[in-house]
Amino acid sequence: MHAYRKHLVLFLAMLLPGCASPTATVDLIGVAKKSLAATATTQQQSHERLVGQYQAQQAALDAAFDADVRLAAAGQLKNARGEPVELSADWIVSARKGYAVARDLLAEQIRKETETHAVEQDNIAAAVEALQMAEELTVLQWNVSERFKQQFLKLTQQKEADNGK
């Protein structure tokens, strides 16, 4: 193969991946990064709303326990048979245990939600980082391709000048 053909093949190989400016690819990556940012914001808001609901349920349990104790102390809390519940140490301990189980379940839900949210946020951050690297690689590839094109044109002009002598 002639040296000129080798140069032409090399030029075409370098030209193909960089035949257009990286603008479209970089713009597309930018849209993806904006979409991920919007997703992260939506997930953050959803997480905060869900944790707030769990915390509100915990507060409602606390208020319900306090109300039951007050009703029992006033003789107004009735059992399943309609009889007044006597406020005793055993009743208070038993009621507290029941409410504590419910509170603990809600605390576990908050913990699980927080862990899941952290994983989701980490995944989004990793995707954004990958997109950033893809953007940088696209620009780098285009710049290298442009330099190869310039070198090829320079070599081609030099070869033509040498052949013209």
C-alpha cells in the first residue's frame, strides 16, 4: 500500500468519530444531567414527605397514648365490654409497650426509607459523574480528531509540495 493510501486510511479512521463537533453530544449529556438533577430533587422531596408522614404518625401515637392515660385516669376509657378501664401500673406498662411497638415499627420504616434514599442519591451522583466523564471524553476525542485532521492536511500539503518540485 502506498504511503499516501496509508495516510488516507488513517485520516478516514480519525475523521469518522470526529466528523461533527461534539456540540450535539454535549448538549444531550447536559439534558441527561438536568434530568438527573430533577430526579434527585423529586426523590429528595418524596423522601422528606414520607419521613414527615412517619414522624407525624409517631407523634399521633404519642398523643393517643397520652389521651388514653388521661381518659383512664378520669374513668372514661372503656374496654371491649364497655366497662371502665382502671388506671393501674400494669395497664400503663401494657399500653406503653403496645404504643412502643408501633413507634418502633415507624422508626424502622424511617430508617429503611433513609437507607433507600441514600442509595438512590448515590446512584444518581454516580450517573452524573459518568455523564461528566462522557462529556469530557467527547470533547477530548473531538479535539484529538481535529489535531489529527490538521496534521494530515499539513502532511498532505507537504507531500504535494514535495511532489510538485
